[in-house]
Amino acid sequence: MVIGSRSKSRFERRSLARQRRVERRLDQVQSAKKGRHAGGARGVARAARSLSGKARLALFIGSLLLGIGVARAVTAMVVSWWNDTPAVVTAVAVQGTTRLTPAEVALSIGLSRGHAIDDFVPAQLAEDLAAHPWIRSARVAVLPTGTVILDVEERRPRAVLERPDAAGIFIDADGVAFAEVREQDYAEALRLPALSAPGRDPRLGVESDAQDLERAPAAVEAVDLTEALTLLDHLDRLALPGLAQAELPHRGLVLALPGREASRGWVLRCAGNTRTGTAVILGDGPAAAVGERLDRLERLLSAGLRELDRTKEIDLRFAGQAVLRTEGTSG
């Protein structure tokens, strides 16, 4: 009995040892599987770090050469596309116009579809466009598709220079007299402030002086029209009761440019008077001084003097006073 018990005990111990070995083996297999998932990235990093310096340099040079090859292929495609630009104008696009039509702009420089692109230079086209009376500035661009873009800035009329024996001329905000008033422009021209050459305008009921008319072109050239625009702006802010009439063209007011010789200077001619028209002599001087005389004129008219009903001429050239002249008097 004793011998049997000892044999059985040895057998049990060996079985338990084998069981523990199997369990340890299973634990090792499971740990290895988890390590492969979690350590994959670290393994790659360790592999990269294990590369020698020469290997890393070779990898960099290979990547660089690949990038250069791709860039050359793309550049070749762009150059090929650019070289395929049509030899003629396929379309003309005009932008920036309100008064002029796209056809008028293109035809003013003789540009149309089918025009050989090599026959013109964009900078020269822009210069030719700017020579048009209604175009202040222009830019030209040619697209690879053969489309020519004309980007223009039109002039905006600010006033009208009236001439007794010819059509009026529009003046822009830069003081440039640029285009004659055509029949279709009359409505717009009548709403703008008006300038005139020296002399009395027959349309205001008074005959022009022949000598004044002879001097008119020279007088216009001698005057800075930007100064005239400054005075017109000042004039627009004044009511001038009895002279300015809102229902009349130019409010019934025309500012005459000063003559070349020493004379009466700026003269405001008025059609609002019920008789023959009144002339207001403003004299020479800078725009600020003439503007002060216009302010004095408004104060005078607002006083309601009865003498003004018979006044043919108001002379404001004298500081602090106004000289009123009636029919038959001379100054």
C-alpha cells in the first residue's frame, strides 16, 4: 500500500508539471500576437533608423529625381498648350463700357475676329484705344485661346462748353474737353453745368461781340478748365434767387471763361431774367476769390432789392460792394 501511494504521487507531480509548461507556452503565443499588432509602427521606425547614411541619401536622391521628372512632364504640357495658341483672334471681349458698345470699341482700333495676332502689340492697342474721345484709359490682354480682352475706362461728362456757332463740347472731371455734343446727347448736356467762351451768348438774348468770338479758341486754351469746374461746383451749391431757374437748361446759368486780355474776367450770364438776361461780372483771380464773389451775389439777390428788376449788369469786381447797371448805362 505504501509503495503504491508513492508511485501515484510521483505520477501526479509529473502531470502537473506538464500542464504548467503547456499553459506557459500558450501565454507566450498570445503575447507574441499582441506584440505584432502594437509594435508594427515601431518596427518600421526601427527599420528606417537602421538604414545607413548612404542608404538614406540614395532614397532622397531617388525621390528628387522622380519629382523632377514629373515637373518636366507638366512643364512640357503647358509649353505645348501655350505654343498651340491660335494665330488669329478668335473672340474680342470688351469690359468697362456704359455709353460705348463693344462693337464701337473694337472697331475704333480695327480689331475683329480673324485678325492676325502677330500683327499687333497689346500696349500699342491700349494706346490707340485711349485716343478715342470717350475713352480715358485702356488695357489690353491676349489669352492663349485667341481671345483679346479690351478693358476700358470711359470719360464721364462733368460740364458742357457751349460755342455760339458750333456744337457744344463735353468736359470731363479732369478738365478735358473731349467730345462734341451729338443730337442724341442733348438731353444729358442740358442737365450739366455750362461754360462758354468769352462773349455774350445769342441764345441768352444778347448778340455776341465779334471780337470776343475771334478770341474764343485762344481763350479756351489759356484757361485751366479744372479751375472752371471748381467754380461750377461752387455755383451748383448756390440758390441765386431770381437768376437760377431749375426748369431751364443749365438752370439758366452759363459761366463765361475770362478773355486773354485784362478784362472783366469771369462772367456769369443768366437767362433767368424775364427781360433780356443779366450778366454778373466776377473779375479775375483764383477760384477761391471768385467763389467769394458768388457768395456775395447770393446775399445780394436774397435781399430782394427792387433795383434788381431793372438791372442789366451786376459788377462784383470791387471789394465790399456791388455796382448795378441798368439799360443804357455803361461801366
